[in-house]
Amino acid sequence: MLDEKQAVETSGEDLSGVRDENGAIRAELVERAAAAAEASDADALKDLIGEWHEADIGDLIAALDPALRVKLVELSGPQFKFKALTELDEAVRNEILEALAPDLVAAGVHELETDDAVSILAGLPKERQRDILERLPHAERVAFARSLEYPEDSAGRRMQTEYIAVRPDATVGQTIDYMREAPELPERFYEIYVTDPLHRLLGAVALDRLLRAKRPMPISELMKEELHHVQATDDQEEVARMFERYDLVAAPVVDDLDRLVGVITVDDIVDVIEEEAEEDLKALGGVGDEELSDPVWTVARRRFNWLLVNLATAFLASSVLGLFEGQLQKMVALAVLAPIVASQGGNAATQTMTVAVRALAVRELSSANAWRVIVREALVGLVNGLAFAVITGVAAAAWFKEAQLGIVIGLAMLCNLIAGALGGILIPLVIERFRADPAVASGVFVTTVTDVVGFFAFLGIATLWFGLG
């Protein structure tokens, strides 16, 4: 008998070595794929990636020069695993799909489950979608077209329309025989759904429970009637939150008439959670829906608006310095130390804001506990403010040989860290109250508050303390 190493060596490419220690596709494999594509060597390409997982193929395509991506897909022909395209940035995926022949795309989509096919088709222009759908069998064409009609980021876009449904009077034996004989079953499923003659959802039977039951037992006796289901129009983030809350593996999707139209599974939810987390992270940085593959002009245009807003708020903060121009001329140390107060308050506010925005996104922060969290953050600001007041005060006094200057900057630091903590929690709450996205808008306003308060507190206290007016 061959040992494990020999078995791998005789089965073609060693798949365990596809990625390097950092998780990226090995550079030499990218070079081999590029050389095969440039030489139009379909056999070499098949020998290289024929047994690769779709995720690995997707990362390989992303690593290739744009001119070779389409060629790789074309050379792979009908054997190309179109699910690999779901691993790509939307811009890269659409660029490839636009360049491929509609017949090849239709053939690839035909092999996919509905959720993956819809994910691939969703970003294409309507005319291109119709061109591809016309080349599919009628049943698939109708299913894909219906899923594409649901709102973006809805459960209907994420669901797969392949599922198993039986009547409540069917027996366990009949259900098992049906699953054995059915020509097409979902690639992976966890429950059998029970519907009435109008296809309205009645309940579900878990596979483990079905397989443990006797063949003559009616499905109605195994059926779980109270189950978590979602509407096709529900937002995908709300669906993901339901999966997380109730530890679901799958959930049926129904339309407005409670008719079963699909199922959404945990692998789709993992993608949703990743996308939503990435979206929130980008929003906090003010970069919006940006991908590494986006062209320079697109990226610059998307970033411009928030940079413009930030510039306006920076002028507002600087105007506070203008109010104390005379004091700054009399004591240069104030100009040196003022940015320290503003910067430290900004960092503290960003910490609070990050926690608040995430808590709002996952519905952990609401009107029921808002005041408790506000008080907690204010106390955190007070504690850190006192600590950094002492540290900064001692450092400033030693630096400029002026004990009173240390007291002034210490008081200003205390004020600004408390203001930063309150701004970091209150601004996201106010933005949320106005139905805007706190992840997008909070950063600029929180920074403005800490800059204005920091400058004003430090220079104002200094003016009163030293009588610099």
C-alpha cells in the first residue's frame, strides 16, 4: 500500500504546497500559471490547477496580470470551476465576465448553486445578464432571474433555491427513497422542509432526526413547527445576527405569502459577516466600498468627499488657535504643547468611538443601556484623564522648567480626555438616531470635537492662569 506522501505525489500537484507560509499562492506557481497562459498551453494549466480548490484558483487569478486572467479561464474551458470567481473582488470578476463568451459563462453558471450563480451575475449590466440567462434551461433561468430581482444585500440574494421539501403525510421511508432517487439534490443540506399543497412552510426535520427514525413514521410526527425562518427581503446583516444569536446552521427563506422559496446556510452567513465587518472597517476610515483592484481615479473620487469635510473641520479647529494668537506669541511653549493635548484626546475618542460603532452595528448598544454606557465611558475618560494629566504635567514642567505650565496642561488633558470619551459615544448615538451610518460619519466629527476642545481648554486655561490676555 502507498504511504500518504506517495499517494499525494502520484495524484498530480501537491495541493498542500499551494500556499506559502503567509497564506498566499506560492510565487513559483503563479509564474507557472502565467507562463502556461501566455503560451496558450491548456494541458499544462490543467495539470497545474485541475485539482485545486475554488478558493485557491480565485487567489491565483487575482495574483495574475489582468491580461492573463481571461485567458486562464478560456484555456480551462468547461472544466473551469466558476465558483472561483466568487472569491474575487467584484470589479475583477465583472471585468473577466464581460470579456468571456456568453455561452462559456452560461455553461459555468449552470454548474453552480443559485446563491453562487446570483453572486456572479449580480454585478453585470442588465443586458449582459439577460444575454447569459437566455442560454440557460428555463427552470434555472426563472430561478436566477427571480433571485436577481430581490434587493441587494437581502436574504433573497444570498439564498439557494435548491432544497428538499416534502408533504407532512409522507413517511420517513418515502422521504429517504425520494432523496436517493432525485436526480438533482443540493450540494449540501441539513434539513428537510415540510410544506402544504400551496408550498407554504409548515416546519422542518433535521437530517440526524430523520435518519434515526423508523421508516413507517410520518414526517408530521418528526416535524419541528417552531423554527427560525427569514423573509426573502430581510437584510442580510439581520439574518446573520439571527444565525449568531440562535446558533443556526440553516434557515428556510419564505416570500410574503409564507411560501418556501429557498434556504440560506451558514457558509453564506460567514461571507456576510466578513463583508459587513470589512464594510464597517472601511467606513471608519472614510474609504467606502473600495477594493484593491479599483482604478486610481475611482479611489481618489471616493476618498475626496470625506477628505474635503475633514479639511473644513481642520480649519474650524485651527480657528480656535487664531483666537489665542496673542497668547501664543507671548509663550511659545503653548504652541509646542497644544497639539499634544488635541492628539491625546483624539486617540481616546477613537477608542471609544470604535467600541460604540461596533456595539451599534451588532445591536448591543441601544436606548435600554445607552446611559449606562455613556457614564462608563465618561468615568474611563476621567480615570485616564487623571493619569495622563499627571504624566503630561510632569513631563511639560521638566521640559520647560515651569511647574505652573505642567498644571495647566494637566488640567487641559483631563478636560479633553473626558470630552473625547463623551464625544466618542454620543456622536455615534446621535448619528444613529438620525438613521445615518455612524461608521461613516463619526470619525470626522469626533476628531473635530477633540481638536476644538483640546485647543480651547489648553489655551483658555493658560490665558486665565498666566493672565496672558
